Amino acid sequence: MNLVSFSVKTKGLHNFLRRLWTVFTRFGFSEKRSRRTLYAILNTVQSFNSGPTFFIPAVVLSRHPRLIAEIAEHGAEIGIHGYVHNDYRYLTEAQQYQQTKDAIAVFKRAQIPHEGFRNPYLGWNEASRRVFVALGLAYESNDAVLHDVLDLDRFSPMLRSGFEKSLSLFQAIPCTRYTLRPHLEGGLVLIPTSLPDDEMLFDRLRVTDPAEVGHIWSSVMQRVYERGGIYTLNLHPERGILCKPALEQLLTTARSQPLPVWIARLGEVAEWWRARSQFTMQITPQGTERWLVATTATPRAVVLARHMEPADQPTTPWGEGEVCISAQRFTVSAPRCPCLAASPQTPQEVLDFLQEQGYPAVRSAPEEAQAYAHYLELPEGLGATREERLQKCSALVDQLEQLEAPLLRFGCWPEGNRAALAVTGDIDSVTIQDFFLRILEVQQHA
């Protein structure tokens, strides 16, 4: 992989040359500038009682272990961003395995705790995920969800071209309720990241006014809030000072919503989602149109009840006909069992999917369909290809969340939070030297 030709191809020649100039304005020959920008992000997020997640290539970590250990000690989570900053799509599975293993070894030598991986350029394939599972990583954050919050017609064709190259490079997928949530695959938690990121705004579209950037990020947050998902902001630390007002605006927007937004590190999100996938809900009839609900879940879990209220527990309004219940055992009144049922021909993967999405579901014969809130008959399953699964899973989640029938489900986020926000950033380089060493390092590990 030739990094120069790759950059020209994915950025365009004009953006590539402009990027070289910005390197000298955003980095220094020492760690001083990067330390300042890292702390700008860290301190801003900590003022909202959380911390950021930074990803760094192992070779960069090996040159700056004290700085990275310092920000980790002050509350930042550190994840792996490859061994060198190369695109995993150009590597064989064996190469991916070896480079990831080598990266983990560097993190261990530096005594930096690490749970997650974000690929350089978000460049992953199915082999990448197999490698992460084999090497015991807890999560990755590579699925790039595009938020349609920009009026692209106001930008010149040259700028739009650079933006579109980014979408192709990052393998962007549409924004839906489903794609805005983590999901498990082979024991690995997949946490989506969000577009546009800071690089697309500042360097591709030349949107550099902090107030405008903050408005864009806040618009994304509002949409994520309405869909109950997670907004994983990717803010490269080199723009930490430039984007500090925008970041403050985003965090303030999150905190000002009617229902709370969970601001968390990605490791905390992965831990929660893995625990949540094991939650169960048992619904037992207690007479005519009366049901006893007993959950097996952690104390942080909440249950959302649609078009019904418990007879014996306090609730919090949730919106759209739902209320939030914190109790693990309660009774409700409903004309039918407030859970989903699936036909005998529906494969187990559908029921597993429903459980991960928080919905209690059982198998039932077609003649008993009217006894449940909703009956699913999906003998074809959820699709064979990535594109089919995205489409079918998105459509199914939308269908279920728009049902008017009385229905119970677990909330996506802990302690009654409506949505989540994670502030992340890729520390691709700390100094000017790191940036230019990258060209040699990628070539050596092609």
C-alpha cells in the first residue's frame, strides 16, 4: 500500500496538498501541541462527568507512552488504531491477525489498558472481525452511519467530490434506529461511529466556523435522541482546540434534552451492551387481561411499557405512548400478552435478534397469533449479505417501534437514558515526525 497514492485517491490531489500544509499548523516537533489539544477534549468531556475514548496506532504509542499513559490516568479510555496506520482491507487475514497481535503486545508493554479497536480509515472486512474475536478484543467501532444533516448543494463540485470520496472510503451506511445501536457479532460488540466527522467538515467541505460545526453536531444529536441510539462523535485531537466550542455546544445539547442522554466511553457502552444482551423477561398470565412481569437484568435496566401502565410501580413518561419502569417485577393490564410471538418456521436468529433489541419473544402456532401483541412469520430470516441484513433488520426494528399494540421491551440504555453520546478521537500522529514516519511504516507493513 503506497500511502501517498492512496491519500491522493481518497482525498483528491487538492485536498492532499492542503492536508500537508495543515500538518505544520496543527502539529509540532515536540508533544506540546498535542498534549494541549488532548487535554482540551479531555477536560471538556470531564466537565460533563464523563471521558473521551482515543484510538492510537501502536507505533505512535511506542514513541509517546508517557503522554498516552498520562491522559489515560486522567480519565481517557485508550483503544487500538492498528499497528501502523494502514487500511486493513488491503491485508490478508493472516496479516491482519499478526499486526493486531503486534499492536496488542505494544499496548501491554506500555501498560495501557485496551478493550477496543477502530480501524484506520474505518477500513474493515469480515476477516477483521474474526481477528478481533480471536484476539479477545471486547468491541470495535467501524460501522460508519451517515447523518443527513448537510445541504450539500451549497458546496462547490470540488468540495462535494471530496466529501463523496470520504463516504466511499468509510463504507457509509444509512441512519436508521437499528444502525444507530450497537449489536453483537460472535461475541464482539460492534459500536457504530457517526458521519460527518471533523475531518469531513474541516478539510473536505471547509466548514470551519465552530458555531456552524456545533450546530451540525447538535442536529445529529437531536436525531439520535429521537431514535434512541448512540452518537459516536469522531473528533481528531489535532482539531481539539478549534472544535472546543463546538464540542461544548454538542454536550450542552445532549444534557438539555427532556429525557437524559448517557455520555460514556466506548468501553462502558460495550460492557453495558454485552450485559443487556443477556436480559430476559418472563410474562405470566394472572387472570383476565392481567400479566405478571419478572425480569432477569441488572439494577440499571429499565423496561418500557407501551400503551399500558403497571398497577403497582411508579413510572416515568417516555414519549410516544410509552412509560419507563425501573422495577424488576410488576403487573400490567393488557388485552393480549404484551410480547412478540414468532412462527415455528422463523429461524432462531430472529428470536436472538429480538432479544438483543430488548423484545421478549416466544414461539407460537399461527392459530395463537391473536393472543400476542404482534406475530412474526419470517421463514427467510434476516438476510445473507451485509446489505440484506441492514435493510431487513432496520425495517423490522422500525416496524416494532411503530406498533400501536400494548408491548414491553427493555430500554436501550441504562438508568432511563433515552440515548447515548460517546466522544472519541483518533490520535493518528502526535508530532510532525509521526505524520511523515507513517508513510514509511505503512509501506513496510504492506
